[in-house]
Amino acid sequence: MIQNPKRYTITAALPYTNGPIHIGHLAGVYVPSDIYSRYLRLQGRDVLFVCGSDEHGVAISMKAKKEGITPQEVIDKYDGIIRKSFSDFGISFDNYSRTSAKIHHDTASEFFRKLYDKGDFIEEVTEQLYDAKADQFLADRFVVGTCPKCGNEEAYGDQCEKCGSTLNATDLINPKSTITGETPIMKSTKHWFLPLDRYEDFLKEWILVGHKNDWKPNVYGQVKSWIDGGLEPRAVTRDLDWGIDVPVEGAEGKKLYVWFDAPIGYISSTKEWALREGKDWEPYWKDQDTKLVHFIGKDNIVFHCIIFPAMLKAEGSYILPDNVPANEFLNLEGNKLSTSKNWAVWLHEYLEEFPNQQDVLRYALTSNAPETKDNDFTWKDFQARNNNELVAIYGNFINRVVVLTNKYYNGIVPQPNELSEVDEATLTELKAYPAVISSSLERYRFREALSELMNVARLGNKYLADEEPWKVIKDNPERVQTQMYVALQIAAALSSLCEPFLPFTAKKLSGILKIESPLNWNTIAQNSDLIPAGHQIGEAELLFAKIEDEEIQKQIDKLEATKTANKAENKVAEPQKEAIQFEDFSKMDIRVGTILEAEKMPKANKLLILKVDTGIDVRTIVSGIAESFKPEDIIGKKVTVLVNLAPRNLRGVESQGMILMTTNAEGKLVFVNPDTDGVANGETIN
């Protein structure tokens, strides 16, 4: 660990621009990195906090094809959404770049070229998985199959997210292309590899020995598992149509592997910041007095703890990360977050549905952060943390202090009289909190730090509850002056101590207390006179609003609708049964269908020619219902169809099934049909 660094370079994992930001991203990476950066700035440290959009790779190409737009339009769309979400949510990046920028292409190309010129790569022709139907080689993340180590049937080609094992796509059992669903074939192609095995001894010494006691157990354990399993050369180029060209001869049609180019995005983002601010970027990446910290999720541990450090070591002039405090995964209402299945709470939607409540989500995600194990976000827990903690503890204390100060002293901080033992003990305890919170933050224990912050609010509530100034005011107004003075010191301390966690609340509270600039944490630790007697504060405002059951139920219903839509989308109709005759009643295949078209059969009074969507196809059925229904009245009607009735030619039209009917009490024909919404075409009737 670097002691007393001159500066900090803090990176947050580059979000991939094929979708918006959801709460899993926030809990895993962006909230903790923002808390840490804000905290360091409050200490007066030299901090550079960088990030940017990750905009290369085959996923972007596929998204573009699916949406019928260009890859550039895809990345521009989501880069805009992501940037706005981060800004609205208060993530305080010093620079947010993008890997499609020229400065990044140049930086990544120069990095590759330097390693290439030094002979650090292995050039090799290998057999790679190829999707013949899509006519392209398959990037690791576009192959799924059975993990050879744990049997997980949904392992990716680069990693099994169930057991954490690192894989090559060719290791998978029964691999399938996620693009077409086809079984890929093997095809020869030339690529360049970074020989990770050459850096095995260095990584053992640097991580397994050097960071045994200060890296998080989940990070250290995964890295140790990798190294103990033996490192192998890893490709740094890919056969792709979107990305950074490999800058050497003989590499036409090949791009830099996205996980080679993406972490270099931290460096290019730093360069972009330095150019804008007129600063030198190199000390933030090359000075041994700089502390480099990577904030990531657990799926990126191998890239930031093994591959990127090996790249930096090979290049030779860069510092290595001092820590990589990766978090585990956040689930949602008991299920894994999924962008493709829309099982997520999207940040931009949250900000629309809970306006001005950024800090509530920051608080809930930090309180429940998956720091050492996967955790679950539920809307009920979100509501409880807001109502029972932010409103009932923090907000309640501030509201009482401000209301009473305005009621008794017209908003002017009173002059204290002699402090009692309780007063002295309370102020002494208050002074301890900056160091306590700092200790937790320096060790990347953000849940613990937030809990200590709330203990400051609890200290204030206990003090007021025990002292009861609203009762003492009648008989001993001089004593109440001291009580309110002490309570106001706690409120002032909260306005600064909460800034890393709840920046919008800190700003609002500072406005209420009319504190123009954040209090220095050292001042809080050393000085009892944080807000002096005679200082004028403002009127009371609610810092947090109670969240009602109806608001939460709306979000739960939204997720249930997503679950229902996913089931419907993934529903596959059963194959049609074999053709039968009338007497084979027990073998009938009966389905729900929808009439799409209807017209009268020429020269036939009873027959209608129907086009029916049966869920397995759209077919023609001739039905003897013309005397009971007008064609235009039954278009869009849900019907029950016998689909495996042997085809029958009726007046030159082949009828491929039968619409099932019954009669009502008046003897009128009635469709036998499902009358419940949400019954999908193709469902069988038993």
C-alpha cells in the first residue's frame, strides 16, 4: 500500500454502450467510486476520477443490426443516455470520455505498437469458433455452453459467472452461437497473444505476497485461483468489424480485443482531461507517489488484476493499481439483473419516477452494497430504508433542530452557557466520527462508513430525546440555549460528513444552515464551534419525503409486467401433432388462435374463408359460420382451433383445420374461445 500519496487516480469501469445504466452498475461500481472520490476531495487531496463509454466490440455491431442503425448511431444514443444519467445522479467524474474518440484510438494503437515492437506478443494461427450462418468469428461473449469445471450450462466463452473460472470459448462443452443459435465450427485465423505465463512470477509476488493483507478477500481469492491454475497466452486481437484497427501489417480486418483497448481508456480519458485543463497527464499514471485505484464489478476482476497489470508491466513505464476493490453482484427482487430481459431498474427511469430523490437510491444501494457477497435489491427494502432511516432518523433530527431554532431564536444560533457533562460527552463523541468514517472509507468499507454517518444522526436524535428542550424551555431557557447550540453543531457536522454519500442532501442541508462551503473534516474532529453563535440559519425544509405503498406497488407491478412479457416472448409453441380423423377424438390438437382475415366463399351461403394465426403458422380455414357472423365482425377474434385435422378441399379451397363452436341457449353459434387477457396464440387446450 502506498502511504501518503501525492495524488490519486481513480477509475470506474467503462460502461458498455449497448444499453442504459441500471442499479447493478451503480451498486457495484459508480456509487462506491464516487463516494471515495468525494471523500478524498474533502480531505484536500489531489484526485483525478476518470471513466468513459466502452464503445467497441461485436455487441455494438449486433445491436446496430437489430435496431437497423449504424454502430456509430448506437454508441451515440447510449453514450448520451449514460452521460446524462451520471450527471443527474451526481457521479462526480473529473473526465468522462469515450473509446471511439481519436485520442483513445491513438493511445491504444501506440500502446499496442510499443509492445509489438518490443516483441512482447506471440503471433499465432489458431482454430477459432466461427458461426457459418452469421459468416463471422465469434467473440468470447457470443458463445455460450456448458462450463467444463462446474457444469453451468450458461457459461460464456471467456468466463463462467457461476464458478468464476476463466475460459476460452473452445473450452465450452456444446457451444452455441448467441447470434444465431447455431453450433459453431472451427476455422483458422491469425492473432496476436499476450503471453501471461511470462508474468506469472511477477503477479505472484505483486498480488499474492504484496497484497495479501489489504485486497478484499473476494478479489484476492479469484486472482489466486487464476494464478494457481496456471496462466496462458491470451489473445489481444479479434476478428471483428467494429473497433480499433490492429496497427501492423498483415492484420487487415482485425481489431484490438475490446478488453485490451478498454482499460487503456482510463489513460486516454486522463490525457483528454489534461489537455482540457492544461495539465501534465503522466504523473497520474507514471509517478510512484500516485495511488491508482480501480473500481469494478467481480466479472472484471481478471482483466484489472491480471491482464491490464501484465500489459502495464510489459509497457514498462506505468504504475500498477494499489487496490482493486471489486464488488459482487446485485440481484433484483430475487432474480439476476439482466439487460436483455429488461429485468432492471434503469437509472434514467428512476430519476423520472422519483424526481429529486437521487440520494435515496444512493443510500439504499450503499446500505445494501454487495461488497463481499451478492445482495438483493427489493423495492420494499428501498422504501423501508427511506422511511425508517432517512426520514425517521436523519430527516427527523434536522427538522427538529431547524424548527426549534427558528421557533425559539428566530433562526439565530444561540450563545451557549456552561456545558454539562452530557454536552461535553456528546461533542467529544461527535469529534470522533470523521476519523471513524475515514477509517472505513480508506478500507473501502462503504456500508460500514454509511452506518457510522447515520450514527451521527442517531447521536443527535438521542441527545434531543434525552434533553427534551421543548420541556425545559419554560423553566430553564438558558439551558435550552446550550442544548440547541450543541444540536446545531451535530447538524453542521452532518452537512459535511454526508457529502460523499448524499451530495444532494449535503447541498440542501448546507443551504438550510447557510453554510457557504463544506466544513473541513479536520475542523469537525478538532473544533466544537462548527456553526458559531449569532449565525443566521434558514427556514426548515424536509430533506426526505416518505415514500408511500402505492409508489412501491407501481414499481413491483412494473417488474411483474416485465416478467410476464419475458415469459410470453420466450414461449415456444409445441410442435403440431400428427394428422388425425374425426373418430380419433383423443388425439386432437386444439390451439388458441386469432382470426386475421375473413371473407365469404363465393356462391356458398354458409362458408367463410378465414386466415387464422394459430401461434405456429398462419393458415386458411374454411368454416361454416357465414349465416351467423359477418366477416368484418370477427377479424381479431380469439378462437379455438383444431389444427391437426387432415386438410380438406372445400369448393377448391384447402381448409387446414377447424374452428370450434358451440351454441347458446337460443341456439346461436358461439365461438369456443379463451376470454382471459394474456392467453397467447399457440397455447394448447387440454
